[in-house]
Amino acid sequence: MRILIVDDERPARDRLRHLLAQETGINAIAEARDAVDAMQQIAAFAPDALFLDIQMPEVSGLELAASLPAPAPLIVFATAYDQYALQAFDANAIDYLLKPYDQARLGRALQRLRERLLARSAQPLPPFAGEHALRQLLVTERGVTRVIRVDRIGWIETADNYVVLHTAGEQPLMRQTLAGLLDKLGPGFVRCHRRAAVQLAWIERVEALDKGDCELVLRDGARVPCSRQYRAAVMALL
């Protein structure tokens, strides 16, 4: 089992790492100091499970859990606060550890993780479904991390090594490829141009242009280019 510890407090990370080192069946342990660091570690380290603190600066553990791409690592919340338990299990947490916990309590959480991982490995991967799509994205600009709800994104366009997320009233930049982001967002978004993609639910009308191209007019009035290469696929999904 590969485990990522996500906690903004170094002593808490050190203690959990020490306890985990005494357990069997753990192949690798990595650490992240906040949600942004965790997203990078998840992509690079590919953990089977997160031990996730809830109260962290800028982006909470609950917000991070809602931002994980599918298939997401399993989650065990580890926190000093008991008032978030219902929200944690709404986020499909496997367990909820209240600090300070001991070796025995940690062992029970790990056993639940092993059982769930075993069950997951025995089942074929389901087709991508809308309920597994990301509900929000974490966007960091000039040292500030914001939570952008996916349902507020009308369309997306490329900008060098970034994508621009066109929402109502703002256009934050995210360091990501368009193809990579679309893989995470799921079938609610469709590519309409080599440099653009649109959220299907936002399209209000399609206006034809010359040579088979068209423009997609969104509910906020935005006009998004749709090239003839992608037009048939967009129309089939509307």
C-alpha cells in the first residue's frame, strides 16, 4: 500500500509516519504540507490512500477530497476536530481518526483500507460516469489558491502551457494541458476547437459560419469557436 500523509503540521506528519512504519503491508510513504502540494504528490506518487487533515490553510481537507480526479485514492481523515465527521463520510471517507489516536486505532483504519483496496482490485473499472467527475478545481495564482466550482466554468481555452477557465466574471489560469484537464472533467465537457472546449450544459444556441465552422453561444453570452472538425461531435451530444 502506498500512503500519502497530508497535514500542515510537521509534528503530526512525523508522528503518523512513525506509526505507519510499524505496520506491515505499507510499501511507500510520502508527505504533503497542504492541499496544493498534495495534488502534485498525487500525480507524481500515485498513492493508494490519503491520511488527510481537515483544517489546513487556504484549502481544507474536505475541499481537497472533493477535487480529486477519478479514480481517487481512498481517504482516511485524521483531525483533532470531531464536528466534521458527517461531512467526511459524505466525502466517501473510509475512516475518521480523532487526534491523538494510538497504534491500535490506526491499525483498524489500515485494515479497512486493505479490505476496500482488495474489493476494488477484484472489480473491473466502471465506465466513466458523471458522478465521478471533478466538482471543483484548485487554482493557484500569485501564491493564492482558490476553489473553482466546475459547474461555473462555461468554456476552457489553451494559453501556452496553461488553460484559461472562463467562468462568470473571471478567467483564472491553470497550469495544465487542455487534453489532460478534459480527461478529469468527464463527459460534461467536449472539445469544440483545437484550442477550446465547452461545457455542454452551458450551450444555448449554435450559429453557423462559413466553411462549416460555427460559434457556440453560451448562457452568459460568451461566443466560443467551434471548428468543422469538431462540429458534428458537439451537435451529436446536444
